Amino acid sequence: MAHLALYTFGVLKAPLTDPAPLVRAFHASGADVYPQIARHPGYLARAEPADPGRAGTTLFDLDWGPWGEFVVPAWYDRGRTPETAALAATLSLWTDPGSAVDGVYTGHHRVALARRRDWFERTGHPTHACWWVTDGTVPTWEDGVRRLEHLHTHGTAPHAFTLQRPFTPEGAPSSAAT
């Protein structure tokens, strides 16, 4: 059975360590979003660091276990230190596009999405990419970056697609999941 991999990437308007209310509000939203999504039907797993509480580190420095080394798209031109990193990325597994859409566009995450223009820069690049993996396969951050860059360069295809223009595991266009 195939599972849907979903990679998201955004460039924040301010570094992650910025003490301004804008960044604090973004971080605070995660406290509600992640637990709710983890309970959502069709959600299987997400990339989580082995030791998330390591102080003074960035996503680049953490051990992501089977999800691989943390990498970012080539066009990301902000920092990589705790003081300069200005990004948000997720990598997750779902049973199907419909479950992912329902999980992403409802509840606390929907409320957070309504503020995305407050928190994220408009880069002209896709903010997410989906692809199918075989049961038991753990996608890596590198897989997500390659799919996002492919989507930007070539548009939606079975190799990399959006939740709005999904493909079946066999590679056929599918009805929009949204």
C-alpha cells in the first residue's frame, strides 16, 4: 500500500529566535497544531528530531533519524544559525491526499494558515510538495527538497504534485483533494 509524503517549506519574515510578538505567535501556534494533526484520521507520522530540546541548535543541527539530514531548497538564502535561520519546514506521511487536506485545512492548522501572510514571505516558490512512497518507506528531507524544486521547475506531475492537483499512486491525475 502506498502512503502520501507531504513536505512543506516556508521562509519566515523574521529569524526563529526573534523575540518579537510575530515569531512568538508563530511558535505558540505549533503547541495546538501538532497534537491535533497527530490525532487526525489518515495521519501516519512526521519528522521529529531524536532530541528536540537541544538548546542553541537549529533544524540543521538536529538528528532526524530515518528522516535523514535536514536540508533546504537551493533558493533559500537566509541563515542557518540560531540567530539567522528564518524557515519553517515539515515532512509527514498520510494515508491519502483527502486525509492530508482535511488535516491541514481544518482545526488549529486552518487558523494558523489564516495568518501565513503575517509570518511568511512570498517567495514565488511552491510551499508544499506531495509524492507517493511504498509502505514502510520513510521519506527524507532531501526527498522533500528535490520534489519541491522539481514542482517549481516542471509543475505538477506524478513525481511531485500539490494537494490541489493530486495524482494516484499509479501516476494518473486524480480529482482535487480540496
